[in-house]
Amino acid sequence: MTRSKVSREFLYTQEDFEYIKKLVHEESGINLSDAKQDMVYSRLARRVRALKIADFKQYCNYLDSHHQDELVHAINAITTNLTHFFRENHHFDLLKQQIIPEIVKQQPRGKRIRIWSAGCSTGEEPYSIAISLKDALPNYSQWDCKILATDLDTNVIDTCNAGVYDNKRIEPIDERNAKRWFSPHPSHANRVIIDNELKKDISFKQLNLINDWPVKGPFDVIFCRNVVIYFDKPTQQKLFARYYDLLAPSGYLLLGHSEQLGQIQEKFNALGKTSFQKK
Ligand SMILES: C[S@@+](CC[C@H](N)C(=O)[O-])C[C@H]1O[C@@H](n2cnc3c(N)ncnc32)[C@H](O)[C@@H]1O
């Protein structure tokens, strides 16, 4: 027995892990390798404790019998939500310096821009997109800009909607934009709150990327960064094909630094640094 297993509060067997792994894969596409066994324990032990359940076997039974309600908690606990403002900043430079000027010049669908932040986590990505649009678009108010921001995890969507962040989290934002879009929170020291003006063109929605999408498109840009690393290759390929269909002609697909398009890349021009333009 390893040290961590000896010190565990709840009994947790290989069989329990296999059960959770299968369920999580079916429900979210997230692929939990054996290396994630300890992570799964520590994230779900909180649920086992909160429900006053004896061990993981009983928790698996509970998941079986209270499927829909508990599944939301289990999936929320399993997702990895690491993000920050202007993460992988080269994509925001591309947006401001190439994509927006191109749309302004060509106006392929009039003064209309549609961007999807798929797997938006706690909102830093869509808010960074909104800040970039406000910066790059001359006469923003004359344009019809909409950002769709979606995530599987219901907790992170609540955080997006609240628009409240610790002071430290807005450090990557330049001073002018930090002052313009964030104010000290009225009742929480060391927190800031986002201006409603920045929020108003963003729709935050819970959406599971492996299910049907109530989404029309076409999108000028799809950000799907640091999401598909958790999926297996066939799930990634299906997802990319669906993004391709939803992108406007010459639309852009932006992935995370360690993600690759695979076979479908032949339908895109690679622009370097995980940025792709539909051919
Ligand atoms: C590491 S975060 C990335 C956040 C942001 N895109 C970034 O790059 O900073 C990955 C997000 O993908 C979401 N996610 C995982 N599986 C998903 C699925 N099947 N459908 C939608 N979102 C999913 C997680 O909940 C998590 O918030």
C-alpha cells in the first residue's frame, strides 16, 4: 500500500476509481488516466464527507441512485478550472491586430461579430476577449458584438455571472483597462467587481461540449483553449469537426498551447502558436 492510501480518510478501491472514470468519461468526455487516481480521491472526498457517506463504494452507489443531482456535484469537482486574464496573450494580440481589423475592413456580415469562448471556466477568458474587442474596435457602440461563454461546470458559470475576482487576479490586465473595467467590491475587501458595461455583450451558459449545442453560429472566432487536453483523440476530432461547421468562412479556431488539431488541420491554415483559420 502506498503512503497516501494508508492515510486516506475513506476506503477507495481501484474498482471505485474505474466506476468514476467510466461515468465521467460518458458524461463529460474527460479522460481520467490512472495517474489521476489520487486527484479523483481528493476532489470527491469532500462530497463523501459532506454527504456523511462511509466510503467510496457507497458514494458510487449514491451516484447510481441520485444520478442527475449528484452527477452535477461530481463533475464540478472533477473539472480543472485553471485560467487567468489574458492567458496565452498572443491570441488576444492576434484578435486585436489581425482578426478585428480584417472584420472591420471586410464586414462579411455587416457590423456584426460573434465569438465563442468554449470551456470558459471562471470567466477570465471571455472578459479578456471583451476587453480586447472594446480596445480594437473603433466605434464599438455601432457594432453588434456578442460573446458566448460556456462551460460544463455550473459553479464556474456562477462565478462568471458574479464577475467578482480577487485583486491579485487582475494583475495581468494593463492599468488603463483595470481602472476602466473593475471597481473595488463594495462589501469585500481585496476584491474587485466587473463593470456591467463589459458584461452586457457576453452570455454565460452551462453547456456540455460532448452533447448537442443549442448554438447557431456562424462564429468569427472560437476560443477552445486548454479544454480538449482532457479528452481522448476521437472526442477531440468530433469536436473540431463541429467547430469547423460552426465557423464563418475564414473564421478562426484558437487552441491551448499543448493542443493539436490532428487530421482536420488540412481544412485550416495554421497561423502559428495554436491559431488556425478556416480555409
Ligand atoms: C483549464 S480550463 C480552461 C479555461 C480557459 N479556456 C483557459 O484556457 O484559460 C478547462 C475548462 O473546460 C471545462 N470543460 C471540461 N470538459 C468540458 C465539457 N465536456 N464541456 C464543456 N466544458 C468542459 C472545464 O469545466 C474547465 O472550466
